[in-house]
Amino acid sequence: EPYRRQRQMCIRDSILSFSERGPWGSNRYRGSCSGWIPAFFINKFHVSHMAEVFAGSGTTYDVCKDMNVAYTGIDLNPNPPRNGIQTMDILDDSMDLPDGFYHADMVFLHPPYPSINGIHYSGAMWKDTIGCAKSDIQEMDFETGMKAVNHAMMRAYNALPAGSYEVCLVGEIRSKGKYRSMYQNLIIPGIMQQTYIKVQHNCMSGTRIYLSLIHISEPTRPEPI
């Protein structure tokens, strides 16, 4: 019932506007989105198993727990804030994705926004105790960071079974006088289903991030011969 009321207030066709993040995750974790975002997609696509790359503060984990949805999540953080999040470097191809990715109805990605110098994860949101900071996309320049984001997109996409969905939330960035579009540089695998605009609220970096866009695609698989 609370979800239905929030949905009626904040969703207009392809625009999502949630002024509150809900009780999920942590508002002290920089860059974390409102939990109403994954809740909306779980409800819309009748998700029974959600996978997640860049699990962050555990917002999607908490949403899935409340909505009785199975969850499999990974993050670079050596000490994830939730027991259901596994430590993994998505850029290291020698590391296998958890089995849950291969059975999920949906994978959700809200990657770090490369080249925003005012936000830091390794050494700030979490301590790098295993030497993984080199894979922190937040600390990369824009071009290198977008290659890393697209690598993560394709790894997650290639793990999904047919009939599932990949959802990616990215932002448009203005930093040091330059405007950079993550969405324009985002790889689009599979069949594109829809693009949503997410309205920004209570954003500390709002002077540099002007727009957030959500891409949804459906994996395609060749028909068996």
C-alpha cells in the first residue's frame, strides 16, 4: 500500500520523481539513489530475483528484503554493509559472477560517475584493505571510467537468461567547465525497452549533475537450432 501511494504521486509516464529515498540503504553514502527506483522496477516487471552490480550502501538489498525478492549483489567494497552483498571486482575477468546472476529476472546497475572529484568511495565511503582501489571507477577519468562502466554492463548482460532485463541508472555530468553524457557513451546491448528520466532531489552535487537517465534493455539470445 505505501508503494502504491508513492507510485501514484511520483511517476508520470517516463519520468520518475521520488523526493524521499525511503527507509533503505544509507543517505550518508554518497551517490546512492532512492530505494523507490528499484522498488518501481521490481513492481513493474514482476521481478522475483534481482541481481546488482555496484551494490553500494545496500539500498536495493534492503528493498528486495522488504518486497520478498531474492537478491544477489556485488560491490568493490572489501567490507560490504550487508551480508547479502559479495565483494567482487567486476573489471577482473578472472573472477566469476555469483550464480544468482545467471538466474535473475533483472540486473540493476547504478555505477559510479567517473571524473566527479568531489565524491570518493575507496578511502572515503570504505577502506581499501585488499588493494582494489585501482578498479574504483569514481577515481578514473571520464573516458577510462566509461570503458569500465560498459565492461560491467556487458558482463552483467551476458550472464542474464533470456526474458530478463538490464536496468542502468547514469547521470549527465558537468565538471570543470565540461559537459559529459554518460548516457550518450553507454553501451546499449540487447533490445532497448525504454528510457526513464529520474528527477534529482537533495543532491549535494546537483550543480554538476543535471540529469539522470535510466536505460532498460532485454537480452536477446539466438534461437536453438
